[in-house]
Amino acid sequence: MSKGTISRRSLIAAPIGVAALSGHGLAQSAVKTPGLGARLWYRRPAATWNEALPIGNGRFGAMVFGRVGQERLQLNESTLWAGSPYDPVNPEALAALPQVRALIVQGRFKEAEKLAGEHMMAKPLWQMSYGTLGDLLLTFRNAETPADYARDLDLATATALVTFAGKHGRHRREAFASAADQVIVLRLEAERGELDFTLEHRGPRQVDYPSPAYTGPATETLAVKTVDWLAHEDAGPRRADVRQAPDGPHGVLITGRNEAGPDVPAGLTYALGVRVLSDGGVEVSEAGDLSVRGAKTVTLLVAAATSHVSYKDVGGDPTALVRARLEAAAAKSFAALKRDHETAHRALFDGFDLELGRTASAALPTDERIAAAETADDPALAALYVQFARYLLIASSRPGGQPANLQGLWNEGVNPPWGSKYTININTEMNYWPADAVGLGACVEPLLRMVEELSVTGARTARVMYGARGWVAHHNTDLWRASAPIDGPPWGLWPCGGAWLCNTLWTHWDYDRDPAVLARLYPLLRGASEFFLDTLVEDPQGRGLITSPSVSPENQHPFGSSVCAGPAMDRQIVCDLFAHALEAGRRLGQDAPLLARIEAARLRIPADRIGRSGQLQEWLEDWDDAAPEPQHRHVSHLYGLYPSEQINVRDTPALVAAAKTTLKKRGDLSTGWATAWRACLWARMGEGEHAHQILTGLLGPHRTYPNLFDAHPPFQIDGNFGGSAAIMEMLVQSWGGELRLLPALPKAWPAGQLRGARARGGLSLDLAWRDGQPRSLVLRGPAGEAVRLRDRDEVSTVRLDHLGRYARRWPSTA
Ligand code: FUC
């Protein structure tokens, strides 16, 4: 029996700054160059992939190993996935739907799961995997053990640099992925003209991951491996389907076909071109092997493309694109390539800075800091973590490209964990949690476009499989925007993936208040809402409208299945979706009759419930105590607390107390992303010490690889983004119509500053604090805007001036 229910009817999102409804009108932040801390560095080359450093221009990227005897660039292109356009919709689903629902009503969950497994799943049952372009291996003749080796990734210039000294003078190798010129540039310099190497391409291949499909908490440390300075990897025999040929006297062209997917034929071709500009001798053999001799400087230009044009069109000409890009880049000087690359990167990266204080650890190489993070205080590592996440988002999610997938852009093999797809029951959403707060709203555009495409494929899934209007997406999607339920009912039979993405995009709009985004978003919100208007069912106990069939993502209830009706997360997500559709529709003055139906349905969604142990119920029934995995990584029913604001410390203290009970039972440390989510939740509740303690576990060597990549393990990028969202949430929050300063500041960060951060309501802010108290604040936003500011328990309304600015200083308390 539930101890009580609490209505959320009064909780329609309150806009911050009631006056400002349109436009950004943002003055730019004063800060141009981020602090010196924006750098990862190492004293040795990467022995493993998780020590290599990522570069990327949003579409084309590489992992740079920084090795001395053989440099390895492992390459990815964001549209090189397995398969081809396909339609996974299963027409048998509609007939099975009433029966599956009836079994759920009767509590025959296992039978419901079995029937849904037989008739309601996608065909094929799996989606397509993200791929890889293989590696470029530069093997140096006469390489020797270096002196003075250093390797770094400068986040502000997006450049990976290796320097070392050999018997024959100093070497410098610099790599960047230019968004301006759509090429990866590798510049090699040897003081005394000793550059002598062969270049080989190793085709896409399977990789042995240490622990694929890992889902529990990490137990082993992910420490660095011992390095062999002159290590070589074998390119192996050339794959029959990958063709390598000379392309002019100084170039090589590699062409190939993608992998076939499960029951879906391969449909993409790709091209990878390399052009060498050098003062030494360059030779290209008939087989397309390239060698350079006796050079002092070499500039390698690398371009890649696939025939992907859109999720339904694979008719592009990658070879023509690659040749055109190489031609254009070769016509520019290295200095011009570098300048234009930096300008394009800085246009997004600059304008934000975060300082949380420095300890002695800040001077150490990055891998040593991570290794010590659980024992030594290193606030600057948390600041670096945020800057690294910003860097990763810019490199893997640029406007016009694909969104960041489970590994962003970087993936070593053709068999990545979970296909390196878009898992939309938490992971893809988490990738975008910090984006707006850290000034990277522009990088959300690929997500918006993906959801626009999903609303097309998802309309077919809704119509054929559910007999419903609107559109639906389940727990995963891929390059082809597949939207039917995959993997099996315990994972796939969850109809709220599209709705959660819509809510994520709503938050993006709410930060910036860009009318153009609202206009694109509204049809998506409307369509997603129509699906639920048509598919929500009456709870047989009269509690209102609920989803059925569904699951509380990936967690089993006590009756041998995950399949159920009306789990808390669905109720919270649909409630938000309806609220956002209502607000968007009203702002745009559209669809009044439909909005009235959405509003009526919203009021009939059962509220959150508190169970017999004082926990927030994960399901409509009080099942939590008997569920088989009390520490399950997903905390789906806490969606309402974070990222949503339905449950919050100001308006629903009883639900917050219940959320705490739930979280304590779930435990603080889980796998990467799940640990990050827990940190966000404690931060949102104003529990800075608790959030900080969890962060320490996230940033330490059990969950972070030496290259600062989040471990699932293996690598999964969501934790990098979720952890950064938690850090931002500890410093500034904006929900419920208020801007909260330092709401969860831990003792470990007594002094610091944040510049160029964003908050909901079209606001940007610079904030400095000392002794744990705010010392100065500058707000920018729409002219004349009223902002409700909360500094601990003190709430005041301040007004931005006619230039959209407000500044305040606090007297020193010392
Ligand atoms: C969900 C999670 C797993 C993993 C996968 C990509 O299925 O439960 O932990 O993150 O997505």
C-alpha cells in the first residue's frame, strides 16, 4: 500500500523571468580565453586505446596515440554505420497489443513479456552498429627511445601535440581535426631532417573488449599500462573489400564498403584519402603504400566521407568529396589550416571558464591525477572534466552533423559495446545535459535534427504497431532512425524514448528561448503527445491514464519480468511532454482544441507515490522492496527530480525525502553514467557534500580512463557529460522560475569562479565566490527582464537594465 500520493498538478514549469518570451538578446561574455587548466598531458605515449587522445570536427575524428616508433591514428566518420536504410516495423504488433495489455492487467507479466517478445518486437530484433574507418599506422625507420617526451591535448586549440628529443634533435608532431577544412591534419617536424616512415592503412576490424556489455559497478582500476616506446602494431593482411590505390604522386585513396547489419545488407561506401606535403622524398607504390624519406617537415592531410546523404538516402559520392577536400586543403599553407581550424573551434569553445581552486595535484600529468583522484583533493580536475566534456561535445556534435552517440564519435572496432548506438532510455539524453549550461547550446542542433527524423520513422511505428497518431521511439535508435522496440521486451518495450528526447530539447529551448528552435520543436512535441493521447490506457484501479505495455527502463519488478503498466518514469515523462506541448502550442497560438485534450489528459496521469519504506515508488504498485536488483544502475523514477523539476526541494519536500530514501538504497557508486546521474540528483537536492563524494568516485581510476574518458567499462561518453552536468548543477541551478547561486557547493571548492555559464530563461552569468559565499555576479539576458535570484534562503527579484545587464557584489565576510 502506498503511504500517500502527492499531486503534481500545480507544477507546470514556471518560466524564469516572466517578461522575456522571445529572442536571445545576449551580450557576449567578457571571457575570451579559458584558463590555463584546459589541457590534458602525459609523460608517455598511449599503450591502449583508452590512453589515446581524441580529436574530432563533429564528423571526422581520430584517436591519437602519440607513439614514437609508430604513430597510430584510429579514425572514425560519424556516418559510417553498419547496414542501410531499413524498416523494422512489425505489423503483427497491433493485433497482439490488446492481449499483451490484458495479461498485464491480470498480473501475468511473464506471459505478457513472452507474447510481446513473439509479436511486438522490431524485425530485425537488433539495430545497426556504429563502425570505424580503421587506422593509419606511420612506422618510423630508425626510431629510438626518446628523451624529454611529452604529449598533450590542448582543449582551447583542439590540438594533440607530441614532442620528444632523439639523438638527431627534437621532434614535434601536431594533430587536429579541422571543422573549417573538413580534414585531419598531422604535421611532423624533425629538427634535422630525419623523418623517414611508411604509412599503412589497417582496415576496420573486430576488437576484443575486456568486458563487453558490462553493467555492474567497476571493481578494477583502469590504470595505465607500461609503455614500450618503440611498440609496433601489425597492419595485418589487407581486407578483400577494402581497396587501397595511389591517388596522384603524393596521395593514397582507400575505398570500402560498410558492414552488413543483422538481416540488413551493407549499403554504404566510404572513401579515405591521404595527401602528403613534404620537403623530403615521397613515394607511393602501385599497391598504394606510401613512404617518406629524409624530410624535415611533413604535413599529412586526411579526409574521409561515406555515401550517406540522409537516413534514407545513401547515394552520395564519397570519393569526389574526399578528393575535393584534399585538393582544397592542399592549396592552403599549414599556418592557414591551423589558424582556420582554431578559429572554428574557438567560436564554440571560448566564452566559458571555470575555476574551482588548485592543489599540488594540478601540476601532475593527467593520468597521475586520475589515479590519485580518490585520495588527493584536486578541484582543478573537476574543472578540467567540464572543459573536456565541452571539448568532446564540440568534437562530436557540431551543427549539421550527427549527434554524439554512446562513444561520441570515437570507436575502435566494428563490434562496439551496445553497437555504440543512440540509447535513448538515458544515455543520449545525458550526453546533452550539460550542453546549454556550459554555453554549447549550438551543439544540440544535431539532436534536434535526429528527433525530427525520428518523428517521421516513428510515425510509421506508431501507426502500424499501435494504431496511433503522432510518433513514437523506444529505447534505442541508430543512423537509420529505427524506432521500433529492439533487443527484447525487458529493454525495448518502452514507448517513452522519443518523449524523453522531446523534453531534453525543451530544456535546450528553455535555456536560450530561441523562437526558431521553438518553431521546430512544437510539431515534435505535438506528435509525441498525440501518440500518448491515443495509447494511454485507463488504470483498472481507477487511478488514471497510464502507459501499457511498458517497462521501468531495464529494471525487473518482483514478478519475473520488467514488463508492466504505468511505471513512475513514464508518468513523469509524459506529464512533462504534455506540459511542454501545451506551453509551446500556446506561445505559438496553435491547435487550441488539441491542447485542451492534452491538458485534460495531463491532469489524469497518476501522481508520484511514496511506498511503505518511505521510498519513491518505481512502479505504480509498491513493489520496490521486493525487486531483485535493489542497487540497479538505472534510477528511472528519479527522472522527476533530475533532469525534470517536478520533484524539488521547494515545492515537494515529501517526495524529495522519498527520493533520498530511494537513492540511499540504490547506493552512490555504479557504472559511469549511473554514478554521474546520482551526482546530478544529489546536487539538485542541494546536497553538495554528497554530490562531491560521488563525483570523486566518478573521476577516480575506477570510472575514468587515463585519457579522461568515462568508463562503463569499456568507454561510454555519457558519464563525461553527466558528470559535468552534476558539477554545473552544484554551482548554479535554474528551475521553478528561480536562479540559484551555489546551491550545492561542497567544502572542497571554497573559492572559484564561473564565467559565461547559461541558465534557463535566456540568461548568461559570471559568478565568483570565496569562503563558500558569492562575491560577485554579472547577469546578462533580455533587456528589462525580471529575474528571481536565490542566494541560499534569501530570494530577491532583480531586473536587468536596458542593455540586459545586472551586476552585484557582496561585501567580504572576512
Ligand atoms: C543501457 C544501460 C547500459 C548501457 C547501455 C548502452 O542499456 O542500461 O548500462 O549504458 O544502455
